[in-house]
Amino acid sequence: MQIRLLSFILVFFIAASGYSQSNREYIQNKMFWTETVITGKIAGKFSYQFDYQYRRSADAENVKEGNHDNIFKNPFQQVLRPWVHYQVAEGVRFSLSPIGWWGSWSNDASRVLFFPEFRITPQVTLNQKVNRIVLSHRYRYEFRFQGDKEDVGSGWNVSQGYENFGASSHKKGRFRYLLRALVPINNATLKHGTFYGHIYNEIFLNTGSIIKNTNLVDQNRFFAGLGYRFHEDIRLEIGYLNQTAFRFNNTLQNNIEQNNVLQIFLYFDDFNKFFKRKKAEEIKQP
């Protein structure tokens, strides 16, 4: 418990130090993010998970004469990421994403840039229950292999930028710590028909020989939303995400992106059950 508390204090202290700096150039963005999470049992203590993320954005604040309110206007990112989980104990889970794909777009007034990325991700999740509240501490490390950022001419061209994945200048790492709370509202547990609150904060720390000291703190994300379990194995959440990205990649190395995001999650907590029901119905038919 003391280790978790120290981790919590450390990452929030680092995040606060980033916010406290003066003379920063803040760029405001408005976005729409979705994530679909499919999980199911494999055998014994093993289970699988598949994540699909789809994100769009309005024109950034620094784009002159842009549409800064249409959060569906521009492609921003798509993610395909599989996981294998191993439940060590009731509140401890080890996970590995052997390979995941990220496709990211950046838009300005004249062109669309795209760059791909692959990640290998080990992860440890610690869960604990405090009365009806479910707390999660998630420790994740990402081995990142990035491609080249290229002018694609079209928002959906994902075939470019794959030439230099092996170059040392395209490799980096990132440590992520997330603290999450799920709070059932109208029931004591997250059973069918339950509304619940979902709050989390996540800090991102860059690692690697190509990372400058000014870029050690990569970003911070805070989310607050409302969820509903409308099926015994399906949940839907909607909420607000604030993403603070410490870019520091302009001439003065003082630019920070403040992304205001409408985020929607769709969870399938035990995908295997849908196939079991189908087989059971087929057996019942005369």
C-alpha cells in the first residue's frame, strides 16, 4: 500500500511541476475519441483483450481561419492493440501487448501529415476494493518504434512512413502510471442495470537516449465520466477528457497542447459468452 501511495504522490508531483511553469504557449484543441474494448477468457488464468481506438479533431487553435469547433472534422488517430492477460492473484494481473499499431495524423491549413508507430507493451495492474469503490493502479511501459511523418495528401492514406522503424532515432520508451476509480451509484456492485462514475488520472514519462531533459514529462490525462451496464457483459461510458501534452518542440520550447475531448468507451467484458449463448440456443431448437 505504501508503494502505491508513493507512486501516486510522485507522478502527481511531476505533473504539477509541469503546470507550474510560467511563460508557456498553450494551444487549445477540441477532439472526439472513442475506444472499444473486447475481453474474454482463454484458459485457466489467461484471458485476451482487443482494443480499437478511433479519434478525430477540430482544427487546432493556432490554425488561422480554421473550424475550431467541429470535433469530427479531421482524422487524428487510429489504434489496433491486442493483449494477453495472466491473473496472478485476485487483485494482481500481468499483461502483454506483443504488438500494437498506431496511425496518427496532424493537420494544418495546407496539408495532412501521417506517421505510423508500433508498440510492445508489458503492464501490471493492481486492483483493490474500498467499500463499493474499485481502485486500480496500472503500471505500463511502452517500447515505441516510430515511422516517418510524411505528407499523405489524403486523410486516410496509411501506406507511408514505414521505412525507418529500425533506426535508433525512431526508438523511444514511455512509462505510464494510471490511477482509476469506478464508483457504482445505484447498486453496491457493477451488476446489470448499474450506473457508475469513472474517474482516472494518468501521467506519461518519456525514456530513451533521444529524449531531451525538457521532454521527460510527456503528458497528463484526466478523465471524468458516467457509465451504465446495460447488459450483464456490456458497458457504455461517456465523459470529458483533458489531455495536457508537453510538446516543447517549437523554437522557444514552451508549447503545451491542451486537448478538450469528448470520449466514449464501449466494453465487452466477456465476449466468449455471446458464442456460448448462440450454441445453447441452437441446441434447444428442435
